[in-house]
Amino acid sequence: MKSTTKLTPFQIQKMYEYIKKYSDEKSENKKVSLLFNPRTPKDIYVSYLSYDLLDDNSVSSQVELICIKEDGSVVDFANKFDNLNQRLEFESQLLEVDLDANAKIVIL
């Protein structure tokens, strides 16, 4: 079965807002990724991962994963699953993507 996905202008705008927000953060060790899951072809995900070294020489990490719907609304990803196993299975199927000059999805 083949499915075709096209991002809406609302999704692209919200993705841009999140990438800009995270690129302005002070942390030097960070990664912002755009993700796609074939099980939810109309949604796009933004992942933000950062690490900081604290004064006591411990490492602090922050992970944020959001879902952007077709209308540009953001859904709380953590409450989408009944248990941790479902969430881990879903996350294992996420593919990292990017947008080309024509705002088309490119799988990395």
C-alpha cells in the first residue's frame, strides 16, 4: 500500500516557529529534528534534544517531542498512548525528514 503525504502551510509555519525558537536557545549541545511516522501520515513531529553540563559536573538533558496537526495545532505527544510500550513502538518507527526548497518532504 502506498500513501502520499503533503504538508499544509499551517504545518510548515508551525515547524518554522519551533525551529527558530529552539535555535535561539542558549544550550550549545542541542539537536532539533523533523520527524514523520507512516502510521500518522497527516502529522509531522518536531523533536528537541539538549544536553547541559551543570556546575556539579553532572549532565542535564531535556527531550521534547511535539506533534503538529494539519491545521497547525500542536498536540501533547505524551498523552497519546496508553502505556510506555506503545509510545516506544511508535517512536521507533519515526523517520527523520527535512524539507526541500519546494517545501516537499525529503527522507534523510
